[in-house]
Amino acid sequence: MKSRIISLVALVVIGATGCTSTPSFQTGEDAEVTHDGLTRLDSTIMDAVWARPDADIRGVTKVMFEGVGVEYRTVSGPYSGRAGTGSVRQSNPKNEFQLDEETKALFEENMREVFREEVSKSEVFEIVDEPGPDVLLVRGGLLDVVSRVPPETVGRSSIYIDSVAEATLVVEIRDSQSNTVVARAVDRRAAQGTHMTESNRVRNRAEVRRLGRRWGNIMRGGLEKMLTDGLAQ
């Protein structure tokens, strides 16, 4: 049973691609156990992962996704992308900027769209809208979202950035009927390219969508691996 749940967590929310070792449960007196009975796993690609060692996922063939919202970091100072004056980097050494409501809506729309596109490519599991005995509920949200794009300046040279935004993905996998938590993962990533690039709306949107696809690809590949290999054990 423990090998089955490791398959689920390691590949669904941990994303084993890129790992150099197999994820494993912490053991002994120093093992980190949450208030709801989840044990911490080591050697994961995501920042922190916990799972229920005795969970039984046999018979699962369907997945239901549920978003739980987006929370933004409270930042003082100028709005990201809006025209400004003076030295932005001197006035805001952390390079953290506010997002207006329109930009927030675009960010959330793009993240949802590409994530859904990635998980929908699966030919192994079915995405459903109702709970059932053969359905896992995957609940996710984005926390502490912050923009790294400085305001547009007038009459100045182009601005180059290596990170458009940062966000923390929080994922919970639950039994869709009992609502029991099977696994939980937290991962913070930046929407960024491989090198410094000139900031503009088209490129910035592309980086945000790339981040959403990355998370969606991890989720899809892991679910497929679990449903193909885990159920065969």
C-alpha cells in the first residue's frame, strides 16, 4: 500500500521527472507528521510534500479538479506595468509591484486556461464534475502571487527582467466522497525565461502561460503514471 501512495504523490504532485532519487516517507521519531495524519516525503521536486501512508486508491479512474482561489501579496508602491517616473528599482529594492484588477483577472485566466489544456490531454484518466467512488478530487490554489514587472517608464531605455512573477502552488488530493486528504504539496516557482529578456506584455504573458503549463504537465503525467502503474500492483 505504501508503494502505491508513493506512486500517487511522487508522480502526481511531486513530478518525478527531474528527480535523481525516489521520493520516500520520513521515518522515525523525527518524521514530520501533520495534524491530519500526513507524513512528509523527502527527495521531491516540489518544495514540500506530505501524504497518507495507508491511503487506498485502487479503483480510481477519474479526476475532478477544483480551484480554491488566488491570493496576492500585499505590496506598497507603483502598479506593475503602469507608467511611472523616477528610479523604480531604487524606490522598490525588492522589485515587487502591485497588480491592478484587470491584470489579476488576465493572470488568473491564463493560468487556468493552460493548466486545463495540459491535464485535458490525457488519454488515461477522465475529467469529471461530480464525486464518486472512482474519483479523486484535486484541489489547488495560488498563494502569495507577486509581480516582478516594474512600471513602464516614459522616455527611458527598455527594461530587462529575468522573472515576470512568482507564485506558490498549493495542491491537495482528496477522496471525492469522504473528503479525506490523501496528499498535500506546496511549490513556489517563478514565471521566467532562461536569461534576461526585454519586458513587454506579449513575452510576460507567454512566461505566465509557460509556468501554468509546467504545473499542468506535472499533474497530468503523475496522474497517468499512478493510474497505469499503481492500479496494476
